[in-house]
Amino acid sequence: MTDLEYADRAEQLLRAVEQCADRINDATDADIDSQRSGGLITLVFANGSQIVINQQKPLHEIWMAARSGGYHYRFDGAAWQDTKGAGEFFAALSANASAQSGLSLNFQA
């Protein structure tokens, strides 16, 4: 993947996270505060817990930090997959956001 391809894919992912947070806020009582600064998004939940998602440009990765740990994702041509084989980014984000918020939340590309 070229730097330009990575930048496009990473931007699509970050935009999708922001749009999902907005959609979830409109449809539920989750009250997710989505804060973006460049290539970094912080999702803050009503209980004060956070999930941080950021670009790692030199590595062509997306990193996610949640209560359950830190995760690294690379685009495999179809989806952002965990570099240690733990699954797809949006599935992991949904699981972590659900655990941290206490609600069933669904983030998707």
C-alpha cells in the first residue's frame, strides 16, 4: 500500500467512526462524545471511559486503545485486520464500546 492509499483508507475509517458515533447518539442514550484532532479520535462515554483511535502513518496502521488493551490494525485489501489475528477493527470497536458503555453499540464501515 502506498502512503496515499493508506491516507485515503485511514481517513475513510476515521470518518466512519465519527458518523457511527453520531448515528448511535441519535438512536440511543449512549451519549458518546466524539473528539477529533487530525488523525486521532477520542470517544468519551457517559461514565468517563475512553477509546482512542489514531493513525500510525509510518507503519500504515490504525491503533486503538480501550480499557481491554491496545490493538494495531492493517488494511488487508478488504478490511482493517488486527496484526495479531484478533479480528476486524469495527467488530472490535463495537465490542469495546459496548463493554465500556454498558449498551449494545454497533460501529461499522
